[in-house]
Amino acid sequence: MPPIPDLTNRKRAVVDVTNWTYFNPVRIVSAAGSSARLAEHIGYQRVALVTSPGFTRRGVVERVRTSLGGRLVAVFDDVKPNPDVLDVDAQADALGPLAPDCIVALGGGSSIDTAKGLARLLSQPVGTTLAAHFRDGIAFDGGVAALPVVAIPTTAGTGAEVTPFGTIWDFGLGKKYSVTGTDLYPAVAVLDPELTLDLPEEVTISSGLDAVSHALESTWNRNASPITLGMATKSLPLSLPALERLRVDPRDVAARSAMMQASLLAGLAISQTRTALAHSISYPLTTGFNLPHGIACSFTLPVLMKFNAVADDGRLHDLARAVGHADPAAFSADLCARFAALGVADLFRRHVPDMNAAMELAPQMITPGRADNNLRAVSAEDVAELLVASLAQVDSNYLAHASRPVAPAS
Ligand SMILES: [Fe+2]
């Protein structure tokens, strides 16, 4: 009988992983074709659907309409990537008079984030705006729960279908805000991998790398628990091979399905831990250069793996072994090679051609509530060094790697 490794006496580095809470109330439906049978999965009677124009064009909205019939009272198909605070306020103004009893989000992270912003606003007194809340500090009425959100993700990566936070951007002021609260956990998440079959390659890679980042960020995280560590350990062996396969065949149904499960597991993990240093570093690059979130929060991961290995209490070794490596250093090298093959450097350089301009943002990259979750404590000097090393890695991959360029989203 092979010996069972004894994990009971692991050294405690920074975190006591026996001291934790877990709460996630999202009902999850996972089945191919489930989005076309939405009426079977929700009981709401005045549904407002928010999505982006492509889903109307491709007939997906029509399938939802056929399923819901007269219960669908509004379709807003004008969600843009990275929702801006003023756009969400305008959508809430238009939607309020229709008195929806739930918001269904059909789309990627931007649609789900928009739905969470709308769900928060539409339960508040008329005239409440996100701009007044975030820019002027006007408090929401804390006694009123948000409208329920039903999330139908059409990308695999954000995990927003099972998290209680939504990201709203303020491009006018160059800021990022979060709507959050336990009432913003979606009521239902409907996972239909068929919706991801036609995703453009750039979106597949970028959103998929977001899921990779979530799994890693929930692991080198002070809020990790045995449950979240288990989810991350199940997520990465799905996402990393799936992304490799989808680069070859975007209509590989098994890989699409694996990627959606990986995204869900990583999303469940960060719903408890939140993200950490890679996300903290990412935000100024997205507001400053419009760098897609999944690229911005993943190009640092190989370097952060080695940085956090110094504080490892065994969890990073476990994760490395789960994907076939002896230790975090070997896993870091593998991530670097995989990212090169996926074209991460190319995607990064399309948006950030000037590495010096990226370095100038380093002082803004310690985001409270993210950087302080990181397993290893981090200083401003550390962030600058980590950024230099990560940008150098992007540059060397960009120059050395001659793989097929990633097809753009549009
Ligand atoms: Fe993310």
C-alpha cells in the first residue's frame, strides 16, 4: 500500500489554513444547451436581459426570448467592454421604469459586471447613481438588497457568475471601482459551454488566462482555505491544457467545457479569497492602456510564483505537483513557456508598446484589498522589481517566440 503523505504538520508560513469561513449561495446549473432552456431554471416574472450586440446578431437573445416568452420585459444589448460608470447609470435610468424583478446577464465579465451595477442601483431610491456613490461618496441605502442577478457567462475566465463583486470603470477619472456585497452573488449561474464555441481567439486566451490567474491568486493568498486550495488545484489541470488545445482548435467542445469548469472553480475560490498581487498590478495597465484584463493580470504570474514560493507553506508545491511539476520554480518556467506559446507577449505589446510608460505606473500598482491579500508581504520596491522582471520576460518572449500571432477580437 503506498504511503499517504502526512500533511498535518506543515509549517505555518503566513496563514493558518484551519481558520476560515466559506459562504457562496449561487445555484449553479451546468449543462450544454442550458441557456436555451432558461425558463426551466429561474422563476422570475419580469426579466431584464443585458448583453452585447453580438448575441443579438448570433440569435442567442432570440433563444432566450423564446424560452422566457412574456416574462422577458426588456433587452439591453449595448454593453461595452469594461463598463463605464456613466454608461451603467444611463442604463439604470432607462431600465428603472420597466420595474424588472431580476437582471439576466448574458455575456462575458462586462455584461455580468454591468448587471451587478444595475442590480445595486435599481433597488435604491430613484435618482441614486453610481457616479454619485463612487465619485462623491454618497452612501447606498444599506437596508435594501440588490435585485437578483442571473449570470449566463459566454466567456470562460472571469468567474463573475459566482462572485459577489462587479468591476465598474471610470475612464473619465482613470479609476476602477467595485460594487460588492453578499446580495450581489448571482442567484443563479447557468453554464452552457456551447456559448463559448465561437469566441474569438484573443478573447478565449485573455479570459482563459484570467481563470489561470484566479486559481493562482487564490492560492498565494492570505484568505485561502482548504476548500479554495482544493478548487484551485482542480482548476489549473483543466485550464492550462484546455487553453493549449483551443489555440489549435477553437471548436474543441471538450476543451471549451473544461475551460468553463476551470473558470467556475477558480471563480468560486476567489469569491472567498479575493484576488492578490497580480490583479493589484493589473488595474493601472487596464485603465492606462486598455490592456485586456486577462493579459494584465497574468503576465506577472511566472515571476509572482517564484516571489511567493519564498513564503510557501506547502500549498505551492502541492499545486506544482497537481500540474506535473516538482516544485514552484519548475511550474513557473512551464507557465512562462505556455504563455509564450499562447502569444501573451504579442497581446501585451499590442496594447503597451512602450515598456517605460508601463513602468511609470508602478507607484499606482499597490491596490488596497488586493496587494495585501498576497501570501508574501509586498513593498513598493518589490512591485517595481516584479514589474521589471515581468516586462523583461514579456520582451524576451516577444522577441524570441515566432508562433502564429493571436487573431484579434475584431
Ligand atoms: Fe480577474
